[in-house]
Amino acid sequence: MLKVLPGFSFDQHQITGQQIYNAREFFGKLHYDLLESYGESARPVRLVEDIIETIDRLRTSLGEVVCTENPEREDWELDQCYYSVRE
């Protein structure tokens, strides 16, 4: 029999969204610093660009998941998980 995993709670999605936002900010700043110091063709710069792209894909993927896991929530609540800044 196929085991169905419960997924994240809505609170877990909110926390994860904030962590993804923080990681995106960190790597965005690192990218800028590396770019200024080493130029756009440097391997560290390209690697950080790959990390940023991966973070963006993760955010998009989890943004879709939170919607399917929480159909009873309002659209604005779901959007806030991965696409709004909360400090």
C-alpha cells in the first residue's frame, strides 16, 4: 500500500517561506559582492547564480504545494507564504 505523507502544516510553510526569503537575500548580497570583486565570469559568481536560481525554483515549487495542501485558505494567505516579506 502507498504511504501518504502529510506534508507541511500551514505554519511550516510560513516559516519555510521566511527562511527561503532570508537565504535569497543572503545569496543576492553575496552575488553582488563576488561580482564586484571577481567579475561576472568567475566561477564563484556563477555558482552563486546557480544557487539563487535553485532557491527561486524551490520557492515556486513550494508556492504551488502550499496551495494544493491548503485549499481552504484565501489566495492572499497562500501568496504570503512564499511571495511576501515578513520581518
